[in-house]
Amino acid sequence: MLPDGNTKTILLLLAVVILTLRVCHGGRILIVPLEGSHWVNMDIMVKALHSQGHSVDVVRTNQSWYIKDDSPHYKTITVPVAEAFNHDFINPILKQIISIERGESSVMSFASLQVEMFSAMFNMHRIMCKMATVMFKDKDLMNSLKERNYDLVLTDPAWGAGILLAHALKLPLVYNVRWITSGEGHLAIAPSPLSYIPMTGTGLSDKMSFIQRVKNLLFYLIWQGQNGFLIAPQYQAVCHEFFGPDVRYNDLLQGADLWLMRADFVFEFPRPTMPNVVYIGGFQCKPSEPLPEHLEDFVQSSGEHGVILMSLGTFVNELPADMTNEIAAAFAKLPQKVIWRHKGDRPTTLGNNTLVVDWMPQNDLLGHPKIKLFVAHGGTNGIQEAIYHGVPVVGLPVFFDQYDNLLRLKERGGAKILTLATVDKGNNFLEAVQEVLNKPSYRANMQRLSRLHRDQPMKPLDTALFWIEFVMRHKGAAHLRTEAYRLPWYSYYSVDVVLFFLATVAVITFLPLVFFLLINARPRRGEKRKTNKK
């Protein structure tokens, strides 16, 4: 029976009341994101929070690269800055890194690469500290933020502005994290034995020989040195200026209530973790949606051979011309169709089977049954989407964690890696693509990883939303947070306890000997008289 007019009106009013209550009971969340690909996945979380009825404000700069000023899902708080982390900042660095990596492999090239990375990191965090300083000096802005009564700060701790802002506003702090200012996130909060936990940049797995463990230790020292001398002091200076000398930046970093880790143990090597680390790897992944008509027509035209995707992510728009020509020539020799996200000059060797685009719906394409292979740079987002859809990968890592990400797939049999130094040598690229296309084990292994990733009680995004709302309901998550970060290093490693036991053993062992020597050293009475008579 169809409802009459009065019933419809009542149902409509009831729906309005329910929606109003939902909005009224929503929280207020302040988000301090990172730019580039980090914003791409943070934006997905912003939309999900908005759909749950939460009010979201996003801090951005007036030179923002990806974060738009107008959105139905959030309101922006714009901070005026003279410098920002954007294409103007990253492009010269990438060109220099590519130039170094294409050169001869040597100690000098390794040193040059490290110097370039150190310089880039120093300058990025210098820019962030200036942004934080601008915010804290703007009394009207800070008073406005305090008056909004936020429930928590959600930030990407790959830079520290959000960490400092949460402390200034005295708010619970939640991380959307894989990287922190000092390196991989786990290193700051969880026990991390270097015997089987590889450092970023080593290109090592969790199975290391003695020489590889030596290399791992050296990289750990490099990371610690970079943080101790180049990064942490910049943030500590901001803490000292605005919070006083007793506030330590490292304590603020380690003291977050919740770490939403953009990884899972289908992708990551097994390792120790902590109660307030929640794994949401692949939260941005979802079933594919229908493609735009022109892309669907192109994909269907591939017939039984299928399609290859190539994208180097948000940071890398183009490779050197000779390299892109080599890649294009290799694609032209294949029976597959190719969709290539490329913004540089059109390669002169491009074949009729290759479609060059400025942008593509990567997740939707990876989920299409015609896709046979993904040529990728190894960014976390793309790797996790490839795992979700079970598509094998040929990797062309450029910088930072990309080689290490691809290595995790290679170790599980789902990827083959080429370095920038070898991709345009001989037929290396063509042979790598043909191997992954023609060897069934690559696809079978990626399909297995896809099944493992999907086989969990809650979707990763739903898990993230639950825990964010958990922190809001309980005004933090102190019961999950270890107090280890408050301990000095000698207490954390029980150096003082070991020294106490060694001192106790030394006293027990040597005290009787000392007494014995003292007693024997005193002359006896008979001997003393005899000496006097003489």
C-alpha cells in the first residue's frame, strides 16, 4: 500500500530531524595535511568524515599545490607564506635526483644523492617551521581556532606543523601516517630491531645477511643524524619560542593519541607494534567505477591482449626525453594497448597503441578486467591500489621510499624493479614488461595479495573512521599510549639498571678480596715486636 500525503510529510519531517540530529552530534575536526599525493588520500578521509556528519576545517597555505580553497566537504583556513611545498619546490630537486641516479654508481654518487636529500628535507621542514611561526604570531587566527572548540587535530606527521598546532590548542592528536619528520613512523613509537627491520633507502628486506645488517645500521645512523642535526632542531626552536624551553618537540611527536598507519601486513614486513597504532593500508582503495566513454572504447579495442597502465604519480610529471623515447619505443613493440599519464613533451617514438593523457582515473582503470600490467614509480597510493585490484607491477622508483615499497612487492613475487640507471639500457624495459606479462606467477601472486588484503572484518576506511570518532568520544586515547617516550634513553634501554647490577656484582665479588688484602697487609703483633727488638 502506498503512503498517503500525510504519511509522506511525516516521513519527510522524520528524515529531516534524523539528519539534523546527525549533524548536531557531529564533531569539529581540524586537519593539517601534507601536499601532493599525501593530500590525495587525506582528501578521501575528509570526504568520509564529512559524510559522517562531522565539520572539517583544513589548514592550507596561500600557495597550496593540491588543496583547493572551495569544497563542499571542508572549509579552509589559509595561512599566508612566502614559500610553500609545491611544484616550484619539488621539480628542481627531482631533476637533480634523476640526474644523479642515472650516473655511474659509486660512493660519490651515493654521497651526492644523500646530500641532495638532506638539503631537500632541511628546506621542506624550514618552510613548515616558518608556516607554524606565522600561525602562532597571528593572535587573531589562534584565538579564532580556540573559539571553534575542535574535538581533535588530524594531521600527516611527515611535517610537524600540525603536531605543534595540536599542542598550542591543547587538543587530542591523531595521525594519518606512514612517514614522520624523522623517517618511517614505526621507528618513533615501536621497538624496531635493526636485525630484521630494514631502514628506508637500504633496498633491503627483512631477511638480511651480516653485511646487509651493517648497511642497515649505517642507514639508521644516517637517518638519526639527519633528524638530530637538520630537522628536529628547527621544530625545537619553534617550541622554545612559543611553548617554552621545557617542551620537547620529540615528546610532542611521540605523544599522539592515535597512529592511523597507511600500511598493513599484507604489504609491510612483520614487525613489533603498539596498541595505539591502527593499520588502515589501502583505505583509499575501492571497487572500480565505469570509465569515461573514450577510455572504455580504447580499453575494449585492446582485444585479448589487454592494456598496460603507466603513471609516475603526482610528483614526477616527466622523465628525461631520451628515457621517455626509449619507453615509448618499447611500448610500440607490444601487442597490448597502453595508457600513459605523461605531461612532458610527446615522445617521438610513440606508437599507435599508446594513449598519452594528462590525468586518468587510476583506481577505476586498475579495477578493469582488461588491465594486465601497471608500470609505476612505487608511491604508496599506487602500490596499494595495485594490491587491492591484483595487478602486477613493473617498478621505476625515483626517490625516497619508492624502491623500498616496490621491493615489498618483489619479495612477494608481484613486481619487477628497474632502476633509472638501467631502464634505457638495451632492451631492459621491454624485457621486464614482457616477463611480467608472460609469466603467470606475477599475476597469481598479486591476486593472492589482493585476497589477503580484502579478507578483514572491516574496511580500512571504516576502521579509520571508528577510531577517529573513538578519540573524539573519549577526549583522547591515553590508555593506549605508551609512556616510553617520556623516558630518557638510558632508562628506556635499562642502561642504568644494567650498570646498577654490574656495580652490585662488582661489590659482591671484589669486596671480600679487598678485605682479605687489607687484613694481610696489616703486620701481625709478633712480627711488630720482632721488628722493634731488632
